[in-house]
Amino acid sequence: MADIADQAMIRRASRNDATDDRALPPLSAAPVGAWRALAERAIEANGYYQPDWELAVDASARDRTGAALLSATGDAGQLIGLLPVAPLRRIYRIPLPALVGAEPYGTLCTPLLDRDAAEQAAGKMLQQARNAGAHALILRTTSLEGPAMAAIRAVLSRDGLQPRVLSAYQRAQLDATRDADELLRDALGPKKLKELRRQRHRLSDHGAVRFEVARTPDAVAAALETFLALEVAGWKGQRGTALSQHAGDQTFIRRATSALAEAGRCEIVTLHAGGTPVAGGIVVRHQDRAFFFKIGIDERFAKHSPGAQLTLELTRHLCADPAINSADSTAAPGHPMIDPIWRGRFAIGDLLLPLRRRDPLVPAIHAALSLNNLAYEAARGAVGFIRSRRSKRG
């Protein structure tokens, strides 16, 4: 931690050069038509940076509003790059001159880069960040090995720079080009599949089990209310993290799913036992990739594994759709339900992109973020310990 020993340097940076995000336009000023066109041409899909989703987040989602716009235009004036950002001091309470990719509720911050001008877009966006006073750009939960990062690495390399990895892990994804039954046999094996079939049979004691997919705006709106009720009735409601528990989050998810459904880019899947919904999930689509945003279950049926049953049906649904080649689980590393079912993996993590060569502030920013991560992990471990103790007492 010697890199942060020069406190005088940090104080100077905080006072004189802490990234004036006012030098960047607000995200709400982005031209929506051009943004939609860029999303269609993006070299790498990110359903959560589609304008209908991210503008809804930016307008009302709790602790996620008021992002700034980092963007690039091509030689003909077309939009070729876009990344919502916020100052480091706002996201991490660290008063150092850096910008951070705005988290769009979907834990994926891979920027949108035009497939025909990806390196040009990345170069212009990095320069715009420099012009705004940033010494580094932090990309959170971004795809580490995809074509967007390859373009960014190439641009940095030409300037004698390279990204610093702050954290990295493997996230579950689905190869939807495969036959679903074959994929599930390979992933789970005959013994586990037999157990899940037994649980589904027991679930049918409560009524015929059926899987429904809402696609139209009206159907999505109705299914969303069912999903919100499922989510708040479970452990997320107990922890205060369910979408319906916060007015801004409710507004965001209703606006985003409605707008995306109008464009055929959102589905809400629900598993029923008779007249009772036992599990639901929100799926966002972008290009040939699906994004499994959230899941909610009725915990009264927990012994029947409703979340896994829903995911099995979703797997079959996506594998049968020729428009979808893969799906991002959007899950935390080692997720106990989805990791055993979706066995594909892709590298994801947090990166620090330095913007100037031999910049003494970059090690300070890196060290401050490392300390922040350590404090976060310690706090998360303490919360987990307390919850496990409480559950044992219960």
C-alpha cells in the first residue's frame, strides 16, 4: 500500500483535478435514435446498455441516476461509441480524478462500440475522458476477453498503456446453439435430472405445471406484476432489495420492460403450478444474446426447486430459438442454482484503464480501489456470518 503514502499528492488531486463530470453531457442528452442504431451495430452485445433499459435506470433507479455520457462519433457524424459514466468520488467516495462505468442494474458494463469502427470509437472515448480531467477510466463487471475489450486494449497499447485488472471471475452462460436435452444431460447427469423430474412431479400435486412466456407489451406488463410479487415475498423482500420496495426501482423496471417489449427485446417467463405462480424471471434480449436479469420464487415451494425448474424450461426455450446463440446468467460467481445448469463460462471483472503514461495518480487510484474492495469483502463476509447465525437460531 505504499502507493498511497503520498497523501499530499492525493489532496492536491482531490482539490484541483477531481474530474469535472460537468465537462461531459448528461446521459439523458444522448440521441436515442442514434443510440439504438449503435446498439444494433455494436461489436459486443450488452442488453443493459440498450437505450430503453439504461435511460430508464438513469431516470429513476435507486442510487443509479444522473450518469454522464462518454461517447464518440465517426467521420460521417454517426454515433460509434457510448458508455454511461459517473465520477469515482460519487461511486466509491474516493476523491481522485477518474470516471467509472455506470452500473445499469444488470451487472454488465461492457461499452457499446461500433463493429466497423471499434478502435476509433475506443480511442475517441478515452480521449474524451482525458479532456474531462480523468486520469483513469474504471470499467466494472465488463467482459474481459470479448471484442470490445480487444479494441480497447489495442488502443491503449498504441499509447504504451495497458489495463490493470482489479478483479476477475468466471460467470455462467448458456450455449443456446446446442440441443437443450443433450446440454442438460451433459451438465446435470442422469441422477440429478431424475431428482429434478421427481420434484417437478411432486410440484404437479399442486396443479398442472406450465411454463409461460410473456412477449407482448400487455402480457409483459401483467407478468411483471406477478414477478414483483414473487420477488418481494422471498428473501429479497426480507433484505429490502426487491424491486417493488423502492418507488424509483418500480418506475425503472416498468418503464424498461415496457419499452423493450415494444421492440421485442424483453420476455418475462413464469412457472405455474395450477393457478399459482411459483417462479418468474425477466429476460432481456440484445442482438443474438439473452440476459437473465432476475429471478423470483415462491419459497413455499422451495423443496420442489422452483428456480431450477424455471431455469430448465428457460434453457429449452432459448435453445429452441434460432435468434439466440447464447445467454448471460448475470449471476454472481459460483451461483449454486445456475452454475450447475449453465456450464458455459466467460471472463468478467473490473478493470482500471490508465489514460496517461507514467501518471503518478494511477497507482494511487488503483491502491484506493483495492482498499475499497478489501473493505467491501470484509463487510460482506461479516453480513453473511451474521445472517447464517440468525438462520441457525431460527
